[in-house]
Amino acid sequence: SKLPQLLSDIQTAAVEVDAVPGFSSGMHVHVARPRLDNVTRGEMVEIIAGLEGRLQSLARGRFEMHRSNNTRIVDAVNAIRYDWDSYGKEDYDSWHDYLFVRYNDMDRHINLCTRTRHNTWEFRIWNSTRSAWRMEMNIRLSLLLINYEFLIAAKETSTLNEFIAVVPHFDPTLHELLVKQADYISNNPNPPGLTELTNA
């Protein structure tokens, strides 16, 4: 696996440039575009949209909230659903096919961008961080979110704890990191604000 070296390189770069976490930018993770048909990709986008609230809780990292610079996936899907109900059925037989075609044409400033120059899906949902274990958590979770079997299992969850409980069957290491982040959220209901972190 190239992941350990990748994490090491990212951490080294963060130290060398003395990057300060903040809301002006986030951690963007590119993963290989799923080699599936548009119907399945559309289904995946819809499931991820349904999980977005749980993902935002994890994505906030040490901050008190998730940065809102990008369009939410669920808002994009809801807008496309409105168009589908109005006139999309005239040209498409499948809702998920229509969803992905329309979603894939959207501006890149969205929590999940499915159209990049690198033939990747770009997860832009993560807050910036210099924490090594949070970098790894963001990368591992981004990789898992393009696993169709995982999404089908996660779709049945309704809480953050239920979502996390599905993960060890696919990535035990990620599960440990998610539990650590969930514990941080639970034990720090009023985490340091942006100003406090920036001046630390």
C-alpha cells in the first residue's frame, strides 16, 4: 500500500510550509473514480448525500463546526430531484442515471466533486488539519466512500455511532480513528474556536 508513504509526505509538507489550519481552505482528498456505470454512480452519490450530516460531524476535526464554503451534496441532489420530478423523466428512464449526469456537470465547489481533470472523485468536505491521525482518517474514509458494498451497508444506519459500527468490517484501522474523533466530539462539546486554534 502507498498510503503510509503518502501520509508521511503530507505531514512533512504541512510542517515545512508551517500550514495553519483554518476555514479559508480544507483538506481535499482525490480518489480513483469508481469504474461503474452511471446508474450505480448516481446511487452512490445519493447514499453519500444521505450520510453527509454524519460525515460533516467527523470532518470538522478539532474545530467547533464544519466549514461551509462548499455546496452540500444533499442540496445538490435535492435540486436535481426537483428537476427530475418536473421534466427529467421525459429523457431518462432511470433516476440515478439522470442524477449522476446532472451532478457530474455541477461546479467543483461542492463537498463531493465527481468531475476533475484527474479522473477522480474529490472529497472537499474535510476541514484543514495538521493532525497526522486526522489526515489518515480523512484519506481512509474518502477511500471507503467509493466502496459500493460499504455504502449499501452504511445506508441502513441512522446515527453517527451506527455508521462507525459498520466500518470495522471494511477497514479496522479507520474504525479506530473514527472512534477517536467521535470521542473527541463527545468530550469537547465546546471545542476551541478558530481564533484560539490559529493563535495557539
